[in-house]
Amino acid sequence: MEHKYKPRGVCSYEMKIEIEENIIRKVIIEGGCAGNTIGISRLVEGMEIDEAIKRLKGIQCGSRGTSCPDQLAKALEELNKIKASK
């Protein structure tokens, strides 16, 4: 299953997440700080969705109140809701 998410309040403008069962297979983050977003993507690949949410949720970037990792957690939460409704 592939999911696209439009992050809010951060420099990145799109997140594409590919999951298989409950495992994150691939994450592509468009925009933002390339080194950080590529690093985050590679770290969560192979991880269970709930574990990634637990690790990333609430991380802040300066005074923005969110960050690319936090927005990825929100995207994964949204994905969980979509899966649950099917």
C-alpha cells in the first residue's frame, strides 16, 4: 500500500510512504533538508509503523511546534486510520 501525505508547518512538501502489512518498506520525503530527510527515511525502513510513530512523534524543529519526523509520525497515524477503516 502506498500513501501520500502533505506535511504542514515544515520545509518538506510531500511524503510518500510504502508499507507492506505493518512494516514500512520505503519513505520518500520531497523538500526539506535532504540529509536529514533521507536519514530519517532510511532509519524507519523495515520498522513497524507503531514503533516509528512512537520514536518520531513530538520531535520539534525550532519553534515550529513540529518537524519533518513529527510530520512523518502524523502521516503514519493517518495511514493507520485508513488501514483500520478498510
